[in-house]
Amino acid sequence: MKNRILIIDDTIPLLEEITDILKMEEYEVETANDAYEGMRKVATTLPDLIITDVLMPEINGFQFIEKIRSLDKHKHIPIIVLSAQASKENIDKAKEVKADLYLKKPCSADELIYSIESLLNKSS
């Protein structure tokens, strides 16, 4: 059985594109359009890896990561930040909240798959 990946992004076309890429690689994919929905999906689907955007309504990606990292049950889940906002400040903030990796949008499908596989192999 392939791993379950949760993608959180409020840009629906991008969410669908990433979902299609991951399903072609035979991953189970769950999606959420915002951090609140993302937190519910983490609790109910127990993903093996999370991909999140930074800029989202109400709760941003960094706040979402802080929340996940504060929960013993979920703090081990690898998290990739996938954002067009790749400033040094944002990359530093991602490290501060303990994101595992920061990828700049757009990234290639190969780069995304390689990053996911590296993190999943490291965590198993």
C-alpha cells in the first residue's frame, strides 16, 4: 500500500494538478482548501506526509505547521511547504516551525516526487 499524502492549498487548480501527479505515482491523496480543513483531515486520515501552502485565509501554513508540531500524535509527520513566497524570511520561518522541506512553486513533478520519497524513506 502506498503512503497517504495530505495537500493543503486554497488554489484549487494547483491542488487538482498535484493530486493528479501523486495519484499517477499511486499515492493515496487527501486534500484540504484551508488550514482548518487540513487539521480535521490530519486527525481523521492520519497522513504519512503533508504538503502545505503558506498563504491561506485565516490560518497560514506556518501557523498550521506549529499546531501540528505541538500535537504529540502528529508531530512526527514530514511536512513540505510548497509556496510561491520563497523569500529568505519565509524559508527561515519554515525552518523555525520545523517544516522538513521548502519547495518553491512552481516545482517540477519530478522534484516533488523525489522530495516526497526522500522524506518518506527517511521517516520509515
